[in-house]
Amino acid sequence: MDKNEIVRKYKRLKKLCLLIPVISAVILLLLGCNVSDIDLVFCLVLWWFGLPIYCLLDSTLVSHFGKKWGMTEKEIKDFISKQEEQEALRRKKREFLGRNPVKYVFPFIRELCKLNKGAREEQKIILSDVLGEEEIEIIFDDFRKLGSLEDAVLYWLKRSGRERLSFMHFLFKLAIVQDGIHNDEWNMLMNLIWQLRFSNYYREDFRYRYSSLRTEFYDYERKSSSSTEGNSASTNNRSSSLKPYFTLLGLEETASDEEIKRAYHNLALQHHPDMPKNADRIKECEAMMAKINEAYEKLRG
């Protein structure tokens, strides 16, 4: 049985057990107790009649069903405590989404996720970090509740620059999943950056941070660097001082420009801090990507 289902059954059982002292008190009061003595009688009933039965029934039932469910009461309580901690963390993480994410955030998420339906499960895992199950269901299964993209853009234009940055980085992470950012996803995100009126500095920063994760990386690099490739050092004349950079990328000193790009792209997919698989080693990945970027720029400079 799923642990969440066990928790739901456990909570229902506890509520049922709590009804015992309440029902016993009501029954005795209806049997003819004086109205003026209600408070006293209620307390006595709870202590001398209802509570012992409650404690016995509670411990017996929980123990019985604990064996049936395969989890002890302590394990269930620990699981509930962990869930509550995760929910508190989720609420803190989602602060940048604002008070009405269904109307102003979910439309963007849905449009982005539609572009890579094969990554649905990975997308749900990333979304679960800030959204609940019912909210994720709205995005994928009950999107009639969603607002319009036009209204959402106007809403985000009124938010602070810091909040817009957090929102855009979240969308990029959602697009990356496991295989990188597809061309149509990239175009949508770049267009949104323009609509939200980010400065040229931030536009270039987004390109620099995420372009290595594009699934069409080679095409992008061929277009963006075609004017500078003629100035790069020839294979035979590369300085020996560049050897550490070749080693870092796992290449021989005779590697071609295409091999350098391929090695850089593959290492970015492996070590980029925004890849979902690297969520537990962000600082390590940031340091590694700084070295990889430096090597790539030196070898292609």
C-alpha cells in the first residue's frame, strides 16, 4: 500500500477514535444530567469513561492496522512530520510565484510543457518541488481554470526584477529536464524574456548560462560563431599552454573545433547546476561549470 494512502487511513482512524469520548459524553448528558452541572459531568465523563475507552481502542486499532499496513505508528508519525516539513519548504520556495499562480504562472508552465510531452514525468517531479498534486493536475488535466498568457505577462511586468528572474530561471529548469532544452522551448523562453523587458545584460546572461544545454547546440554555435571561427588558431599551432584545457574536456590536443563543441556540450549536460539530477550538488557543479566554460572559451578564442 502507498505510504500516502496509509497516512490517510491512519488519520481517519484517529478521528474515529476521538469520537468515542465525545459520543459517550453526549449520551450521558442526554440521560438526565442537570444543565447547571453540564461542565462538571462532561469533564468526569471524559476522564472516567470516555478517555480509557478511547485510549484502549486507539492503541488496539492502531496496532492492529499497523501490522496490516506494514508501518508502525512511529513510522507513520515520522512520515507525517517529514511531509509537513516538505510542505513548509515548498511554501517558502513558491513565494516568487505570487498569490494566484493558477492565473498568472500556470499558463506559462502549461505552454512550455506542451512542447515536450515525452518529458511529462520529469516535469512533474520538478513541479512537485513547489506545487501540490492538485495544482499539477490543473496544469496537465484541468487547464480550463488557467488564465490567459496576455494577462500573465502584464502581471509579471508589475513584479520586481528579482521575482521575474526567479520565475525565468524556474522555467528554464523546467525545460531542461534530462535531454536539454529543445529549439521550440528555447524560442519560447527567449521570446518571454523579451516580453518581460529584461535588459540586454540579462538576455545575454540567460544565453550564456543555458545555451550549452540546448539540444540544437551545434546549430546554435555554428551560427553564432561563424564570423570568428576563421580567427581561431589552427590545429597544428595550438600552444602547449592549452593542454590542461584539452585534458579537462577529455580531448587530445589535435581535437577539431567540432569535437571541442561536442565535448563541451556533453559535459554541460553532465555537470550543469540546473540539471535536475544535480540538485544535491549545486555548488560542486557551479565550480565545475566555471572550469568547463573557461576551457571552452580558451580553446575557441
